[in-house]
Amino acid sequence: MANVPSTVPPVSVATWRKVSAAILDFFTVFFVAGYAISLATSSTTSGGFELQGGPALILAALIVAYYFIFTKYLGGTIWQRVLGVR
């Protein structure tokens, strides 16, 4: 018999898990990176942090980089792995 690779059909993941992972990833990166940037730029307030101008653009770039790097090179974001989306 010839060596024929077996094909396994992809498993469908519930939409609520995908959406939940995306929302949780966004909030995780927003608060962790945002607070780290605010500490570095002295933008902390009594209620948390407030970023404007350059630091806010850096935060936006980090959020995009997080999704790109984790999805492309690390096999999924943190919450995608926790919720079993990937």
C-alpha cells in the first residue's frame, strides 16, 4: 500500500470563543502595555494612565504588533491558546 498522508478535517470553533479571545487579548495588551508606557513617560494618573500623542501611537502600534507576531509566529495569541481557539 502506498504512503498516503491522512487528512484530518479542521475542527470548527465556536464564534463566542473567537470573539471572547479577541476582546480579552485587546484589553490585556491595552492595559499592560498602556501602563508600562505610562510609567516610562510619566503619564500615570490617580485613576490609571492617560496617553496622548506619541505614547498613544506607540500603544496602538504595540497592539497591532502583538496580534501580528503572536498569530503569525507563535501559533496564536495568549487568550486564543487559553480558550482553545487555535
